[in-house]
Amino acid sequence: MTNFNVDLHGKNAIVTGAGADVGRAIALGLAKAGAAVVVNDLNPDRATQVAQEIVQAGGQARDWQADVSNRFQAASLVEAARDAFGRIDIVINAAGVYKTGPMPKLDEWDWRRLLEVNLTGAFFVSQLAGRVMADEGGGVIVNVASSAGHPNPLPDGVGYVASKAGLIGMTKQCAREFAPMGIRVNAICPGNIADGAEEGGRPANAQGRLGTVDEVAAVALFLCSDGAGFITGQAINVDGGENMP
């Protein structure tokens, strides 16, 4: 769990894909900072485990199984958060799938699934929760994208790169449209992260090491805090300097 500290007491959060990796680290970090967290994952056992971990540490959490690429299930997640905690202040779109492979051999099903989860799922949750936030006076949305395609694509993995590049574009457009409603929207773009998805492996960055999911979570916590009140529409690389201009 990250040692970065912000005060999020009184805030309520949804974290999609919170059963493992970056999503789990962010959910635990939000809870440690005082937020009540709805822990979402496609795998109900993982969602329950993370929620129980938060509760056992003295925090507030509820687990909710849903496939965010399904609009009705995404809506059930948002309503569950409202039922559990009354309002929604923070949304972290961390649900994602990853598949490598050369473009000529990528199966259509894999292409569609990558886009549906990584991009469409984030759209559904952002749109539905954004409506609630607008009625309640504002909030924060953080999308977990990737340094892949921002700016450097991977050796292969066209579906993944396209979905994450699209997520960055959606982040900026959502930030522009939601700003008058008091909603800030940003993306974090991990790269060279130990035990992550594609970001593992030999570090090719200025710092010469792999990052951790807790270091990614720390950036998410900052973006959710009042200290980031004048930051919106940004895609922040968390990659040890791999993608410096």
C-alpha cells in the first residue's frame, strides 16, 4: 500500500478493476486516505477479498461484481455506490484487459473485447457517474491508461494500444465537457511497472528500474485530492522517464 498521504475523509469512491494490480493498489490507497470505496471487479472473489481487506483495516468498503463493458451492469455499479454511501465523489476507471500479438493475426473477438472493456467500459462508468456528480456539485474521474501509444506504441498489441490511446482522447474530451459541472477528469499512464500487464520486463527508462503499483496509486491519490484542483484534461506518464520529450 502506498505511503503517500492525502485526506479524503468524507469522500466516496468507485474503483473498477479493483481486484488486482493497479486497481487494487488505488482502492487500498483511497481507503487508507479515508474514502469509502466500492470495489468493483469482474471476478467476485477478488472484489470481495479487497473489500474485506479494507474493512479489516478499519475502512469502509463494499464489493460489487460487474462487467463495466455492459451498460446495464455499469449502471448497477453506480447505483450500488449511491445506495451504499449516498453520493459519488471519485471514480477510478482501472478495469482493463491486455492481449499482445501481431496485427495481422489479431482475432476480431479480442479486438472488440479490448475496446469494450478498456474504452467503452470507462465511457459507461464516466457518463453514468458523471451525471450523478453533476447533480451533486462535482467530483473527480481518473482513468488508468498506459504509456503505450502515449507516445510510443508497443512492438505488437494493436488492440490494446488503440484502446488506451482512445481512453486518453476520451479523458481530454470528458474533461472539457465536464469542467463546467465541477468535474475534473485526468488519466494516468503507467509504464515499466512491476507485476503489471504489459509494463513488466526490462526497464528502459531514465531511472533504470521498474516502478510499483503503489507509485501509480500515489499519483491517482494526488489527482483525487484538493491539491490537484487546477489539474484537468491531463494524461500523466508514470514510467520512470521512459517517454520524456
